[in-house]
Amino acid sequence: MDTRIPGFAGIVALGLTLLSRPASAHVDYVTEGPGDALDALDFALSVLSDPVNAAIFGVSGLAVTGGLAAYIWIRPTIADIVILRDVLVGYSDLVPWMLRLSVGLPLVGAGFQGYLFAPTVTFDPSTNPVARVLFIGLGFTLLFGLATRIVTTIGLLTFGWALSVDPGVVLAMEYVPAFLALLILGGGRPSADHMLQQVAGTDGTYYSRVDPVHHLKGFLDVTTARYREYVPVIVRVGMGVTFVYLGLIQKLADPGRALLVVEKYDLTAVVPVDPGMWVLGAGLTEMLVGLVLIAGFMTRGAAAVSFVLFTTTLFGLPDDPVLAHITLFGMASAVFTMGAGPLSFDDWFGRPAGADQETGVSAD
């Protein structure tokens, strides 16, 4: 495990989260209609032209940078952290279960409430029962872990179809890496797939005589085994891209819409700073967390910070749809469990002295 977790989580949560708290929601989920048409660059420059705002950003940036540099310089190999890392690695076989829950629950909710992945892209369940049954069926079969790879393939195709119907579905892009990870891992355990495979794979059982597909599942497990080590990469990069999109496109590139959130919830009464500071703070924080995840730098710490952002959002914005964030919560849990994986700064440079390479994710 990365020994910099406490330092990263503590420093960033203290230095940046105050500026991004409830404003870190999906803006489209809690606002109606467009905000004022504001040029993004002019808006940022106007906010930072205020000496007080510039001082807050400057001091915060120096504090975070200095704290991270100091921690990296003095980081010791702490036995507690090494033990925690080993414990988390031992949970790797539960990652498919985490991802199934985080995708299955919101899909069931989407089917009952009538929306295509993103709560802003709605349909009428009474006039479109096929879509309702599809989403509820996908959700429940994933929760049970039944035919997981087949179901996730259907889920990916459904997401592609929904995106072609309404580009607004891109707000729920976190489904894609979660589906891809499950396509590689399968249902894992506990799951109906694992249970039935154990019964079907035992000679002399009645079920082994009638199950026509358990041999296929065994073949797929073997075939996908070589890709399991890249599941942490898929999940953290997918989560990172989502954060960058939310920070850059939803906030920094559309400050007028983001300001509606600040006004709607009177966020300046929570922390008395300029409304523009809320928007810039939220956007830059989400982009920073996203880029850190994509690079695989202090990865478990970034996952911990994302928990802080999600939690303060849900408590701070009472009408923000909870189901819309469950997938990101589950992905953050998976990233915290798995770590950065290969193709990451943590893997190349951040390994604690004397620590072994972290093992890939197990599907069983």
C-alpha cells in the first residue's frame, strides 16, 4: 500500500475540500435551465483578480504543495501502513461484488424511476415498459451475480444506445469502466455465478448434468485471467476521467450554471467566500483528484478524498439524487482496495521500501 495515504488525504481534504464541498455535485442533477452565459476564461480571471481570492488560492496551493513535498521527503516505512495494505490486498476477491452492487442498485432505481443511466435523461415507464424491464432486469441480475459477463455486455450495448439517443447520458460515464471491469472479472464471490459454477463443476451432481454453460464460464475465466491485473487501471482511469469531466466541463467551462448551485443552496453562508471561489474551488479540486487518479499517483489517498467529496455533496445537497452517485462510491471503494495497479506512478516510484508488488485482482 502507498505509505502516503494519511498525508495526502489529510492535506488535500483540509486544504481543498472546504472550497469544493457541496458544489462538487453533477450540476445538471440539481439545477434547471442554463445559467448566465459567461466566458470561462474571463470568469476565472475576474475571480482571481480580487486580491483576497488570489491570496486564498495562492496560500491554499502553497500549503498543499508544501505539505505533499514534505510528506514525500520524510515518508517512512510504517509497519501499520504496510499491514493495512496487505489487508486490503486480501479483499481483492471482493472487488467484483463491490462493483456489482454499485452498478446493480442504480440500474434498478433507473428502471423504476424512469431514466437512462443519468437522472437527467428520462423516459416514461408507463409508455416504455421495455426500457423499464431492461434496466430493472440488468440491475437485479448484476446484484445476484447471475450471467455477469453476458449482462455487462448487454449493459455496455445499452449504454451505447442510450448515448446515441441523448448525449446527456455522458454524465453517467462511470458505468463504462465499471462494466468493463466486470466483463473481465465476472461475478466473483459471493455471486450466483460462483455458486452455480461450484455445483456444476462437481462430478455426480444433478445440476452438472443440466447446466449447459458452466464450461463456457470456466473458459472465460481462463481467457480473461491475463487482463485482471489491468482492472485497477480501468477503474481508476475511468473514475479519474469522470472527475475531470465534472470539474472541467460541468463547472470551469460553464461557470454560469455552477453559480446556480451556489445560489440555490446559499453556499456562501456555509463558507463566506466569493461565489466564484466556490465554482473555481470545486472545479479545480475535481480536476486535481481526477488527474491524480489517471496518473495513479497517491491513488488510495485520492480515493479517500473522493469519498469526502461525495459524502459532503450528499449531505450538503438534499435533493441531489443519491442513486446517481452510488456507482462512483463503489468505484472509489474498489480503487481504495486495489490500489493503482500497473501503469501508474505508484507502481513505478511509490512502493514502500521492502514492500512486495501488489497482486492482481482475483475473480474468485
